[in-house]
Amino acid sequence: MKAPRRPLLGALIAAAFALAGCLPKNQYVDQKVPAEFQFTKLGDTVTIRRDKLGIPLIEAKNNDDLHFALGYVAAADRLSQMVGTKLVAQGRLAEWMGEAVLGIDRYMRAMNLRQAAENYWNAATPEQQRLLQRYADGVNAYLTSGAMPDAFRLTDYHPEFWKPADSLAIVALNQLMLSTNLQEEIGILKLAQAVGAEKAAWLAPVYPDQPLPADEMRKLALVNLNGIDESIDRILLVQERHDIYGLSGVAASNNWAVHKSRTKDGASIVANDPHLPLGLPSIWHFVHAKTPETDWAGVSIAGLPGPLMGYNGHIAWGATMVMGDNQDIFLEKLAKFHGKLHYLYKGKWLPCEERQEVFRVKDGSAEVQTYYATRHGTLLNTLLKTPTRAISFPTHIKTSYGLAFQSAVGDPASSPLAFTDMVRAKTIDEAQAVLKNTRGVPLNVVFGDRDNIAWQVTGTYPIRKKGSGLVPSPGWDGEYDWDGYLSPELHPSSRNPAQGFVGTANQRIVPQDFPHTLSSSWFYPERSERINQLLSQSERHSAEDSMQMQLDRHSPLVGKLQDWLDKNRPALEEALHALPRPRQARAREALTGLLQLDGNLAPESREAAIHGAFLHTFTRRTFLDELGPASGENWKAFVRLSNMSYSAPMDHLLGADASPFWDDIKTPKKETKADIIAAALADAIDYLEKNLEKDRKGWSWGKLHTYHWKTEAAKMAPMLSLKQRLGIDSMDKVLNRGPFAAGGDHTTLNVSAYNLGHDFDTWLVPTMRLIVDFSREEPMLAMNSSGQSAHPSSRHYDDGIKMYLDGRYHTLPFRQENIDQAYGPALTLQPLK
């Protein structure tokens, strides 16, 4: 029986608070006087003090008690966020949010991250297991303290006690986030269905100096793409919903380290700013922790103990995505024999593995879903297509291709738990040893001490018998199977390079002829080029220089586009002259604006607005005729693919002269590249007049391109019912912040990426910034993209936003005299007397 319905207003408010992660005012974030609590599972006294931004300093006498306190603090600040993330990872979000999110749960159960968490627990050392348990004890201590969040009270949800496996499920979820290839393979498959495999090769995310992936696309040319049914659209829809939670793979981050020989004060500098979806609260939770053996500060994700990036008094480290490809989709030939689903492998029909998953929904109902797997992994399309109730298969009826998902996530060999040992490293050698032992997470880690800098690639990279894994592979003959993983000894690295610095920005980090596949889909090269440019031109780099780099909104793409326009001016002039007179004037106006832009995509810049509008109209002019309409699934797949790595729009803008996409198939004329660009220039002025105003003086990039800090509630609203949307909209001023004018784009160090070809709403930003200058009395400088707290009633819910917009940094002190000045009164956690 379903639970009785609440009054409409109460239900709407409950939904808004639940989805937003709203909590009551924290019992000590905003405290004025010291407080004390006692716990049975605490060995010795722990103190917690907060600075003016609510960042905690935890001081414990041993590592076990420290991890207890880490769990307690994370729950106090971000309990609903960590519970929500755990439920997403385990495919159980409907238990809290209801039937609307059941599709996400079904998809996540296919990822089987609960099994991955169990594998990582079994592979963990006794010490790692003990500390994970102590963290869980701290979370549970908060759960039993009586401070039940409104997000749970208003929805009658009672979170279960935290378990170590919950943290490990979040570990596995973040591994899944750090690879983009699943989404790319599904996207390419969808586009190949639309235009054919040969033409779709021009849409694949290969670097400008690499040839089209003819061999990879030939795999699809040999497959009947019509035999892959509409379930691809369902997968794409679920992935779109995953974007709300930041769960789909995204290109993320800049980092660099400058050797002491090139710094102003003769000591190394390490900088990092990870790029993730803009949201409220930020994914990052700052913590400073001290024991007699360790003293570190950095950022973690609520639910995970220890910092992912930070500084420990000896070593500073930061990470970016490698864009590692440790995922593959295998096309499987399926048939049903005597009620059982089989797949073809090397000439034999083998039975699919079956497992049943029980889904419990908030209204009290439950359903059972059967999952099928081949040797390559779970069949994604089968689980989305079959009814949710049990079905009886007829005998020996052929089905369409299956889409089996293989991933390194969950392989015990890919456990990333060794990364937590970075807090103990005191030398560059110790740090590199930790990183070489870190598997699973494909990262570019730059790190350094006062005198040295280094770069090390971590992760697990499959060795494929054939192919690069860029597009789905036939699974029935075994030709494209995995054959183990690349040895960590072959992972790229460097130490104290002759140029005096290292830096990464998700670009291709290996030569084109590198014999092993780390990835086939790197991000745009412009951010990396800008890092190299700025670090090369300075012989005496300072922390202030690193700040300016992190805030830099200069796009190298602008100069590249201007060079192309200059070199191809005769062809462009001919195309402009062929336009009707009114459109020719508009196109020349846009061309003048593009050529006058100095490369700085400032919020107040009129020319930057023209540049952004042109990229939008160029993308649509070039590809929408083949892949439209704009509301259709083909275009959505193209937009997602174009914003995950180096993309077809940028590749075509600067090259791809032989592409078949230059011809507009809706006109009798066969267009050239110059024709398309001329038309897009005129379209850009039309777009600005329609979406801003006719008066050119009112045009600016920041009016077109904005930041908007939104909770998950606001992001999910378009997918919910009208009543739910009205309830969430009514909470807008309480829960959300913005919009604010934004500068930059996907090619600037200060990233403010939007969905090219769709709209200009910022979705990807530097979600925190960190700089460690070993020459400073207090080396660590940082900022978060929102506040420390998930509680809208706390002053620390959004106090980081203004600092972020103003580009101001915050010092995290390590010297005792500075600590005493920076941190307020202590909350004391005592063993039960």
C-alpha cells in the first residue's frame, strides 16, 4: 500500500529541500562559545575549530581518532550531499527521491559499483579497512546526535548507518566520472546511425594533428547499425540526467609546478584548479587535520576520508584528468534459447550471466530487475528495454545487438586506495612511490617539495588486442578483447625537467606515436598552450603570477581563428560578396568584431560576445542540417560529444577542409567552408540582436554568458512534474544564487564552459583553486567555488561565491601563532566517561 499523500505545499517544499540537500543550521559551524560532546567509540580527545569561512581544523592525538573526526565533520557539513552521492553510486536514489529517479537507479545498478566497493574492501590493507571503519564511526556518531537534517525530516527519510562500503562506492563512482569514453562511444554510435560510419568519422574527437579514425570506424561499417535499437536513446537520456549530478565524465582541471630555479623567491610553487560542474554546494570540502605524525590541509569529497589534493608541510600535490580510456562498449550478437539469453563468442553461444536487483521506491513499492552480462560486462540496452517485472522468453528468437559495458572500475587491480598515503609523504621519492602504486584513477598528478617538482600519471589502462577503443567493438570474435593492463612502469612521468616547470590541462600528454593507448579523446589543447606560454615568459614566477594564471581569461583560440580568417581572406571575401546585401553587412560587422578581439574573453567585452555568438552559429550552420532538429536525440548526442573532449566544431573551424559536412544538404547549392563561415558570421549578429538587444552598446559577453549556482533540485526541475517544478521554483531565492556575468569559455585557464551549439549557461568551472608557494611563511592559498556548508541557514552556505567572483584567495595557516589567530573556539569531542 502506498503511503498517504501529504498536502501539496508540504510535499513540494519537501521535494525542494530533499533535492537541494538543505540542512538545518549546524550545531557548531556558527557557534559563539566552546561546546563538548562525548562518544563511546573515541579513544582520546579531539578538538575542532573553524576559521572565518567555516573550514575546520581537526586536532587529534592519533590517526584513528582523526578519521573518526573527519567522518563527524563531513556529516555535520555535508550529510545530505554524501548520502545522496552514496545512494546514486549504489543505484538506490529512488528510496529517497521516489519513482522519478528510478531510471538513474537502473542505470547505476548496471555499473555494479556495490560489487566494486566490495572488491576494494577485500583488496584493502588492514590499516585501510580500520581507518575506513573509523570514518564511518564518526559519520554515525553525528547521525545519532539528534541533529537530523531537514532534507530527511521533511521527506520522512531515515538514513541508515554509514558503512565503509559506502565510502568505497563513492570512490568507485568517482573513478567512473574520471573517464569519458562510455558517453563518447554511445554518442558516436548514435551519430553513426544518423549519418553512417564513414561520415561519422569526421565527428570523432581526434586531435588536429591526427588522421581520421578510419580503422576504428570501419568496425561500425561492418555492423548493421539498424540492428541497434532505440535503447541507445534511452541510454542517452539517462546519461543526460546523470549530468545533473556531475556523474558523466567531464574534462577537468589545470595544474602546474614551477621549479625553484624559475621562481621569484627560490622555492617551488605548485598550483591546481579542478574543473567540475557548477553547483551548490561545491563538490569540494576543505579540511585541515593534525596529529603528532601528520599535518595536512586540502580538499576531499564528502564521504571520502583524506585529501585528494593538498599540502602536508613537506609535499604539495594537485591532479587533472588524463582523459583516460579504461572503458569499452562491446557489440554482442544475442539470441534466446529455451528461455535463456545467450551471446555469441568465438563460434559458441554462451549463456549470459544473470543477476536480479531489487529496487525499493519511496512510496513503499518494490520491483525486481534482471540484469544480463557477457564476458565483456553488463548489457546496457537490455536492462533499459525489458519490462521491469519478470518476463518469460520465447524459445530461440533472435534479438538485436547487445551493448556490453566493460570497465576497469571494480577490478581489484584498479583499487586507488594507495592515494591516501600522500598525506604521509615527506620527500619527492616517497610521493612518487605512492603515485606509482595508485591504480584505477587516471590522473596527471603534479607535485613538489621546496626544491623539486615532478609529474606522474596514475591509473589503470587496458591493453587491447586490437583497436584503440574509441568506438564500440564487435565482441563475438574476441579480436578486440582486453589483455591485462599497462604496467605502471610505463606510465609517463618526469622530474625537474630542463624547462623548469611541468603543467597539464587534459591535453594529449604523450607523443602521437606513443605505443600504448592512454586515451583517444583528449581535451582542447588551448589551456595547455596558455600554461606553457605564461610559464615560459616568466623567469621569476611568484604565487601572485599563479593566481593571475588561474584567473586568466585569454583564449589562444581567438588568435588561431584570426589567423585562419587572414589566410583565407580571398575565399571568404568571395563568399561574403555572394550574400544578399543586408546579410553581407551583418557578416562584415561580425568579422570586424572577431578581428578586433584581443583574446581576452572578459564579461564586459562586446567583441567577446560576437566571438561566442559566432562559435554557436558556426556549429549550427555546419552540422544541424545533417543532425537536426535541435530538439532531437541526434543533436543532443552531438552537443554532449562536442563538449566532452576535443570536438568536431573546433576541428572544422581550424581545419577539416575536406569534410563532407561543409555542404548544406538543405540547399541545391554545394557550399564551401567559406560559404558556411560567411553565413555563420551574419547569423551571429542576428543571434545577438534577438537574444540581447538591437543597440550594439548593450552587448557584452557577460550578458550572454552567465554563472548560476543551482542545487540539484533546480537542475532536476525540467524533468519533474509541473507541481514539483512549482515547488522547487518557489525555493529559488533560498537555495540558488545568481545569475552572475561570466567571462572565459572552454579554452581559457579560467574555464567557464557552456554547451556549444545549445546555450551559453556555464556548466563547468574551476570548482576550487589551490596554490602552494614553498617560499611563503604560510605556503597554502585556496578558494572554494561556493561555501563550506550545505546548510542554507548557515553564513557559510554561499560566502565563498563572492570571493570566487572577486578572485580572492584564503590562507590556510600551519604555524601555531597564525592558527590561533585564524581559528575560533573549539568543539571538543571526548571519549565517553
